[in-house]
Amino acid sequence: MDNFKIAETDSFVKKINESEFKKLYKKIQNYVYPMLKRNPYFGPNIKRLKGEFSDFYRYRIGDYRLFYKIENDKILIFIVDIKHRKDAYD
């Protein structure tokens, strides 16, 4: 059962339309989003960030990282950013 809803931030939408990420977006919509809707907290590719970013989670998609924040009271997942692994933790 899908409990959570997905909301994409404007900055994410802008970035996902760049040629580097276009192919990935189909995979995100068809595979990642359904998994996150069921359980955004746990999974083989999910990790909670630490320190000042402990409100955020990341989902590993090959060499890319999808960052999101969970709003429990609204049952909502905000997709915040996507970055290549080499740039993700600068």
C-alpha cells in the first residue's frame, strides 16, 4: 500500500531536466518512487544523513544519489536534489 506522496522541489525539477539526468528520471519514477511511497525510511539503497543534514535521506541509484526529506505529519516526501556520487558530499 502506498502511504506517502511524492513532491518534487522546483530545484529538483530544474535539475532533472538536464541531459545528464534525463535517462535516470524514468527509472526514478518507475522504480524508486514506488519504493519510497511504501517505506521511505528503510531499504537496501536508503541511508539517513548525519550531522546538520540528519533530516535528510539519500537513495543510491548507481553512481547517483537522490536526496529527500520526509514530512511525517503530511505523509509527504520532498525530493530535494540529485547529484553524481563524486559531487554529492562536497
